[in-house]
Amino acid sequence: MKRNNVELTDEILRRVELLDSRDAKRKNRIYFALSLAACIAFVVGLSVSVPILISDEVLQVEAGYQTATLFASGAVGGYVLVGVVAFVIGGAAMFFCMKRFGKK
């Protein structure tokens, strides 16, 4: 079956659009995965750095008390900061997913 030039051109353009849409989806997936990995690395790095910022003496003195008094003493604000940053990043990732992918 022979095709004319218009049909061949239309078929080529359709295939080009298909390949472009596949490439765009792949780039979006890679972008999302990298941004998620960067957020996780940031939170883990912040979590690892908090014990460095807090002196061992404060942790040893507070170890005999309950966990709530550890946070009430005000000496471990870094742990609260990690929790707040993790919450903000989680909220931003959820908002991004809802806007970008339409998922709920």
C-alpha cells in the first residue's frame, strides 16, 4: 500500500511527538527522584549534624530525665529544627506532587 507525502509527513510528526512526550516524562521522573533524594539527604545531614552542635555534657545530664524534659531544657533546639525542616520539606513535596502529577 503506497502512501502519499502528506500521510508520511503526518506519521513522522506523530512519532516525533510521541518520542518528545516520552522524553519529557522521563525527564520529569528523573527531576522528581533527584529532588526527593536531595531533600532526604538534607534532612539526614541536618540530623547527623545536630549531635555535633550539642555538647555531650548536656546530653549526659539530661539522659537521667524523661525525653520531654530534654526538649524543655532548651538545649536541644537542633532536634526541633530537624523536625520542622522535615515537615516543611514533606509538605512541599506533597504540594509539588499534587500540582505536577495531579495525585492526591
